[in-house]
Amino acid sequence: MLICIIIGSGIIVEGTKDSNNINAAFDSVITFKGIEDVTIKLTGYEKTPYGNFLVLSNNAEEFWVNEDNLEVERYSSYFNYSNSNIIKLTNEEAYEIAQKFVQKDISTNGNKQYQLIINKLNDGGDVCEYEYQWRDYTNNIEGPSLIDICINPSDGNIMSYVGINRDIIIPIDYSIASQNAESLAIQQFDSIEVQKISSYLKIGYDEEGYQKLFWVITVHCKPENYQMQGGIVHIDAKSGEILRIYRWK
């Protein structure tokens, strides 16, 4: 649980490495917004495998500032969800807005090979959004960096943004072939008929924040009582250890 203590003009947050980072985090938000008049306060501190974050927010917006590089790596605007079910922009128009906003991320990461992997309208009825996501790939291995942005189809405002830039710091050779990984994954769904299976290599993080190379295996099994069966299995590409299993039922 976060404990925030305010004494005069100073703010001390339990878990932060350096309380001076807080002022720098506020400056990062100002830079991210591109305006000086930003009313926000420190409301949280989050530890994730991707890094530790100072969370700053107001009644309408939330900013996650990476404690190490002091960059805004995640943003949400609850106000910008208004009227999102009224679709006025085409996909092409929304994509142009998204691309212009994230161009700084792509251009400053020249060593990354970004590919657009999500380009769609998410229609949730009352809430709709155009979503665009880029991932970086090295030798067909999905890297730890990603850019994801959602645009309001009504007015073009940014509803949410994630920009994670991480270098690969582990070897990308592996011992477990895809066929062996898929066989291991199928064994996790005993007595269920497998109809389709797919796999790809990914570099992600374990719970301690260390990079790992693993197989992502998606297993589609025969539905039961009209319910999807199967799930996603993560398998260590070097040891064959089952890292995680996400079951659909």
C-alpha cells in the first residue's frame, strides 16, 4: 500500500529511490502535455515487471512516469472518452493522428524494427476507440518494446497511450524448438480435443523484472457447452519450464 506524506512543499513516497524524482516526474508530465498549466498530484507508486512508476493524476487524466528514465510511459484520459460512440473519423484519419503522436517514439528508437500489429476499431457500444499498436522485432522475435495508442473516433483526442522502450539485454538463442514447445503446451489441456495451435517467440519479463525469452503458445480446443476451451501457455525457450498458463474457461 502506498503511503504519501505531505510536509510543507515536500512529498515523500514510500518505495521511491529518490524523492527528487518527484519534481522531475511533474516536469515530464508538463513536457508530455506540451503545456505549462497542468494541475496534477502524486497519487500512487506502482511496481511492475517493466519498471517502477510514479503515478500522477487529476480528476480526468492519469500519467505513469518511469522512476528510472523519468519518461511518461503510460497515459489515460477519462475525459476524452466522451461521445466516443459517435464515430466521425475514418480509420485513416485516426491513424494519421496516432502516427503523428507516436512518431517521436519511433524516430528516437532507430535501432528498433517496429511493426504495426493492431489497427482496428474497438466497438464497445457506449465506448469506442481506434487502437493502433506497434511492436519491435529482432530475427522474428517479439521484443519488449511496444507503442499502443487509442484515439477517440468522434473528435480525435487521445484516450490512452503506452510507450515502453526497452533494449534487449539477454541472448536470443534458444534450445526448445517450436514443435517441442507446442507439444508441452498441449499436455496442459489433457482430455480436451485440440483444434488449432500457434506459437511465436517473445522477450518479456518475469515477476522479478528479469528479461526472459519464451514461447507464447495459443491452444484452441474444441468448445464445450458453447464455451471456448484452451488458453495461452508461456514456455521458457531455453529450459522448457512452464512459466504461465492462462486458461479460457
